[in-house]
Amino acid sequence: MSSFSTGELPSRETFPACINNSSVFSVRFFRTTAVCKDDVITVKTPAFAESVTEGDVRWEKAVGDTVAEDEVVCEIETDKTSVQVPSPANGVIEALLVPDGGKVEGGTPLFTLRKTGAAPAKAKPAEAPAAAAPKAEPVVSAVPPPPPAAASIPTQMPPVPSPSQPPTSKPVSAVKPTAARPVAEPGLRSEHREKMNRMRQRIAQRLKEAQNTCAMLTTFNEIDMSNIQEMRARHKDAFLKKHNLKLGFMSAFVKASAFALQEQPIVNAVIDDATKEVVYRDYIDISVAVATPRGLVVPVIRNVETMNYADIERTINELGEKARKNELAIEDMDGGTFTISNGGVFGSLFGTPIINPPQSAILGMHAIFDRPVAVGGKVEVRPMMFVALTYDHRLIDGREAVTFLRKIKAAVEDPRVLLLDL
């Protein structure tokens, strides 16, 4: 108030929400004035989890784009998942401070944002310029994001090649095809290259480390799925009605694995190579491999030993949905004492999984196929599944591994084993 001379009141152009009553006035909605609207802020990389130090940036917006509050501006692809960076306010992106694909650490400046008014007001003229093109031309020339975005990208990010060119479609999925996928003429032999994303690089590194470090050995068995299929068919409607969840097969294997891990705690342990000690865990966190369009992710179901079927099924559904929407947080994938990988969803009949460090074993599920088997001296056709247990032979002997896998087989083939603790 001290900026005005005595007796001078601000005009309504300066403060549209001023009320002049005699010599008393009040100012409402002060934070929406032009002074606040024109603030330029710098958005930084959010802090990562302890196990993650850096990530690669994939831009979803370009310079000049109008964004709403909480709208995703970019994704940071880390070793384990993608972290979305939303806009902290309504505004226009003024500069991208990191090139597409550039490496960032926690706290690295990402982009600058000029705050504006509400974003929907800017979105409407851009959506329907054809209906009122002659009248709205002055506004349209100043408002819509696409023309300035296309013109300013090359000047703002010189090191970046053509991937940052796509306009408003989802650039994380759209950038990659346009980056290095030239259209080849029919019959022309050609090739193209795409950079491995950080998650795939990390998976390759960890799996190779597992091969070089662990003495991996795999034991196999087969499971008759007749009883578990019958149980599911009989109780799926009641289960759905009570828990609002579909009863699947994965929950049976997670429950059976927790049961077997309690019986064979050495499978839940791990070798600390630095101290040459065996670390026994008194908790069971099972990692469940989930395939997504971006690659394989492994969210963790924690404290499985305390869960019932409904708890496990609910957690699997929630983690699977988050994985498909690319909303998994790093915390969702940290840890894990045992892994279950289900290649059966792709039709795999048989395979040997690779240990996911720092774990000592992994269970591989496969597809269910009807096969002739001997039952009580007779040949019957039963729904059968091959299962594989890959384990670190430095820590786990063959007896423990085979006993562990047979315990899973018994619990899945006859769920009453779990109830009777047999």
C-alpha cells in the first residue's frame, strides 16, 4: 500500500478485484494479479531413492507449450522405473535446460516455467479456432502453443537431434519412432539404431552380474493344475462378490512360495560378498515380474507371510495396474527377497529364469497345457504346468532347492496343505 501516494487508490485495471467504498478499499485475489502471473520459476529434478543416483530425461512438452498445474512435462527414466515430473503451476514453458535423453541427478534444474492464469482459458481458443477465426485472430496469435514450439525447439536445444520435434501427442512414446525409423522403400535392405533406455541397460548389467557372480543351477518340476482350477471355478463368483476381486493363479503361487520360504529359510537368505556372511531375512518380500510396453518391471509384494489370498490378489492387481499406467514409484520395486517370473502369459512352455540380485533364487512359471499323465496307473489328460527354480548353488544345496520346489508343487496342487500346515 505504501507505493501509492496519499489519497490515491489503485484503478480497476491494476487490481480488477478492488472495492472502493468511501475511503476504505480492500484487495481480493491479490495472488492472481499480473505481477504473480509473470513469475518465472525453475523446476528441478525431484530427489531419487537411495538406490538411484541419476536418470535420463524424456520430454513430453516443448518450449512454448502451455501446461496446466500437475500436467506431466517430462519423465525421468531411472534404473528401476520412470519418474514423472509435473508442472507446479499453470504456465508456459520458457526453456528446457536439459536435452532430450540427457542425464540428470536429484536437484538438477530441468526447465523454466512462466506462470500464467488458468490453463483452460488458453486451451479453449486453441481447440476451436476454426469457428471464430476472424474475430479471435489477435488472441490466437498470442496464445496457442504449437507454432512457437515448432519454431523454438531447434534454438533452445541445439545438441538435440530431431527426436524433440513431435507436437502434442505423447512424445515419450512418439519421440522414439520418429527419432530413427526411416521409411525404407520396398525391397530395400536397411537397418536403424535406437539407444537402449536406462532400465534395459540396468537389467542387462544386473543379469550379467548374476551370471558372473552366482553359481546358478536350475531344478524343474511339473504341477497338476486340476485342483486349483476347480477351486477357482467353484469360488471365483463368491470371491468376486466379497472382495470385488477376480481370483487368479498368481496369488496361489505367491502364497505357496511364502509357505515354502518359511519352511526353507535358506532360500530367502543371501550371501553378503563384502563380509562373507549369510544374511537371513525374517520377512518375506516377493518380487513379481510384470511385462509392460516399456519393458519388464518387478514390483514387490511386502510381508507376504502375513497376507491371505484376498490381500495378495488385491496387491497384485494394484501393482499391475500401476505398472501398466507407468505409475510405479521406485519404492514399489526396492528390495525383494525372492522373485516369481511368469513366462506363461506369453505361452512359454519351458525356461530357466535368471536370479535377480541381491536374491538367491527365482521361480519361473510357465503356460498351462493339457498333457497325458499317469494318474493311479492310468493315463489321463490333465492341465499341467512346468515350473523352474533357479538358485545360487553357493548358498543353497540341491536338497533344499528340490524340497522347496516340491513344497510349492504340493501347496498348489492341493491348497488344503496350506490350511493344515503340512
